[in-house]
Amino acid sequence: MPFLTILGLVAGLFTTFSFALQVWKCWRTKSVGDISTEMYVAFAFGVVMWLVYGVALNNLPLIVWNAITLFLVMMILWMKYRYSRD
């Protein structure tokens, strides 16, 4: 595997892990009041564009980590909707 692919996979791991930590905190505390819905919607849109870009380039790190990040961001938005109604 080329060095740049490995670098991209490791970089994506760390950036995606940050969203996993946010999902875990929201899930555990059921607290989403300080989460900006607008920021996460805009971010999700950007991640979708990165994912499409990665697919167009057939770039494994971009595809893998942006797909996982999109899933995590959607979970945060779902929790924002779900827990804000309670």
C-alpha cells in the first residue's frame, strides 16, 4: 500500500474518531443543547461532497473515512432532533 494512502487512512482515523467521541458523549449524557444544528448540517453537506469526490477519484481513505464520518454526523443530528424534543 502506498505511503500516501496509509497517511490518508491514519489522518482519517483521527479526524473521524473525534466525531465518534461526540456521538458517545451525546448518547451517554442525552445532552445536545450546545450542539449547533446548522453547523452539523453544513458539515454533513461538505462531507457528502468529499465522499463524492473520493468516489470520483477512487480514493480509499476519502471514501472510507467520509462515509463513516457522515454516519456519525447523521447520528449526532438524529440525537439533536430526538433529545431536543424530550
